[in-house]
Amino acid sequence: MKIKTRFIKSIVETAAKDDTVMPWARGARRAAFIAKRSTSQSVRKSA
């Protein structure tokens, strides 16, 4: 049982350290994507 506890503990620690940025996260990257999307939609409407 000791090995299993240590294994789970290491998984939890690794997950806490990981800082993956998701595409739908708020911030500058999301704002840039929304701006790009809105400009491409306005180009399609006028064409």
C-alpha cells in the first residue's frame, strides 16, 4: 500500500506543477483570437 500512496502523491504533485494554457483561457491570447475572428467575419460580410 505504501508504493501506491507514493505513486498517487507524485501524480498529484506533478499535476499541481503543470501550467498548461488552454485556448479558451482568458487573457491577451484569447483577446487576439477574438479580434482576428471578428475581422475575418466582417470581411466575409462585405464580400
